[in-house]
Amino acid sequence: MSQFASLKEFYPFYLSEHSNRTCRRLHFIGTSLVLGCLVMLARSGDGWWGLYALLCGYGFAWIGHFFFEHNKPATFKYPFYSFASDWLMYKDMLTGKIAF
């Protein structure tokens, strides 16, 4: 059972797990590449782009956590909340709410 009752409750914890600027930047790059891969998947119909999207998204994020943030990605314990929060953090970085 999760200790968080909602995504709204989880998101501040998620942000605290991303206090390192390089880690956040790697998340941003990985998420941007995911979007590019999904566009390519839709345009080409080539399923490999789906695999590339997963590799980009998780690869960049995990490098950020293991080498810069020095913690375990929240996705291991809270997969849904973590996935949703990554997109919220991406939006917040795009809009300037969180420092890039």
C-alpha cells in the first residue's frame, strides 16, 4: 500500500528526489527524446521507436539518479505516480516553474 493518497500528495516528494539540477536536466532531455520517439513511431509505424522511447526515458533518468542524485528512482517503488510526476515536472520545467 502506498503512503501517498494522491498524485498531488506524491509530487512534492517526487520533486525532493530530483533536487540535483543535472538529474532534472537529464530527465528533461530523456522526456523530450521520448516525445520525439513517439512522433517517429506514429509517423513510421516502426515498433522499434517504442523501444527507443523507453530506453531514452528510463536511461537518461536512471543515469541522473545513480550518478548525480545518488538515490534510487521513485519509479521502483511508485511506478504510476512516478511516471505521472515526470510529465508534471517536465511541464513545470517548460513553463519555468522549476529551474532548468
